[in-house]
Amino acid sequence: QTPKGSCLESVKIAIDTGYRHIDGAFVYFNEHEVGQAIREKIAEGKIKREDIFYCGKLWNTCHPPELVRPTLEKTLKILQLDYVDLYIIELPMAFKPGDAIYPKDENGKFIYHETDLCATWEAMEACKDAGLAKSIGVSNFNRRQLEMILNKPGLKYKPVSNQVECHPYFTQPKLLEFCRQQDIVIVGYSPLGTSRDETWVNVSSPPLLKDPVLNAIGKKYNKTAAQVALRFSIQRGVVVIPKSFNPQRIRENFQIFDFCLTEKEMKEIEALNKNVRYVELLM
């Protein structure tokens, strides 16, 4: 949730900096600004559409197979783009379909909806066949949920990626190893930890970027703790999607390709794992 126009400016700065992978979602309510930024940069001749890798997400209220394609088409209309590069199921559980993004009953409890992930996945495959999404994947799936799709009779396309929380305090070693074996790329969200908003963040875990180990390693390379955390993930083969609306930090987060962590440093950072999520997904 961002003030009007700030997303537009941030995406334009990011593209000018060199970012090409943009992670979006219908429920961020800013896809119109993201699409505008991409189109403006194309018009300027700074990029071509095929230079950009845009990821969109299927929200929890849209799991029934007949809703999948219309939902993606709506996203494309908002973006004013012909296709997304990656379309993912945002969460493995479903909410009651309808106009409410977070449907709740009179007691304020979420109204869930029985979901058949395999049927939803087949509808995702049809979107890829129709050329509306170049690739399809998932998000917040555990191994069991991934296996349900991977073992589905008549599977046409494997999920190319699984977007999950991943950073030095939550390194996901088992899931990472399983996904590697299956050729599924892990995309790590909250790679720098996350905000301290108690409504959705577990604030009992200390802020990642204050970590003494990350800061000490950063000093050695003349880098920030954030740059060290991002470099750590990239060296493990985890794709990172750091979020920032601060122009200086947007540029700083990109400056991680001119140094390399040693094996010893990688082990030191791996040892920071607390196995605790910041984003608890209490729903």
C-alpha cells in the first residue's frame, strides 16, 4: 500500500538503475502504476517489453478454475500489457470467491473456500497455453503442496518457481534443497527482513539489518548489511525481490554484483538461521 504516484516513480528509478524483474500482485493495488512505469520507459526507448520480467499473482478468492483466466485478464488490463512473464498462485489456501478481497463472517473470521490446487493449476496451465503468461509458478507452498502438483496425473507444466520468505534468519534449507532437485527456483521475499508493522509481522524476531555478523562482513567489503544479506541469497541461488521506495536504497540494493562472499562468510551467515518467519501469514 503506497501513496499515489510513489510506486510509479520507484519503478521508473528501478528500471533506470538496471532492475528488470518486477514482482507485483493484484492485491498490492498498484499494478496500474507499475504498468504505466513500464510503458513510459518503453516509450522513452530505455527498454523493450521483452527486457522486463513481470510477475503477477492469483489471489486467494480466485482459486476456482473458471476464475483463473478472467482474473489474469483483469490484471493484464490494469497493467495494459499483453502478457505477464510469470503468473503464480499466491497462497495454497483459498478464500470465499466474491468481491471482498478478505471475506470475513460476522465475527470477523476469514471465510475460507475448499480448494483443489490441481484444478487451479490446470487453469494456470491453460493461461500459459493461451500466451497470457510465459511461465507459471506458486508462492508460499510447502513440499507437500508442491508434490501434489508435481505428482498430478497429466501434468503439463511444472511450477518454475516457489516464492517464499527467505533471508539469513529464515534460510529454508530443506525446501531449497527439495526445489533444487525439482528444478524449481526459490524466489525469496523479505530478503532484508521486513517492516515492523505488528499487524502482519512477527516483531519478536530482531531486525535483520541490525545483525552484528552482517554488519561486520559489510564493513570488510565497504557494503551495508542489506547488501550482504542480498548477496548471501544470490550466492545460494535464491532470487531476491527487495522492496524499497527510497531512491538511494533502490540503487544500493542493486550494487551487489561487485563483490563475493567467501565460503567461510557464507557459513557464518547460514549459522544465523533462527527458523523464524517475520511474515507469519496468520490467515
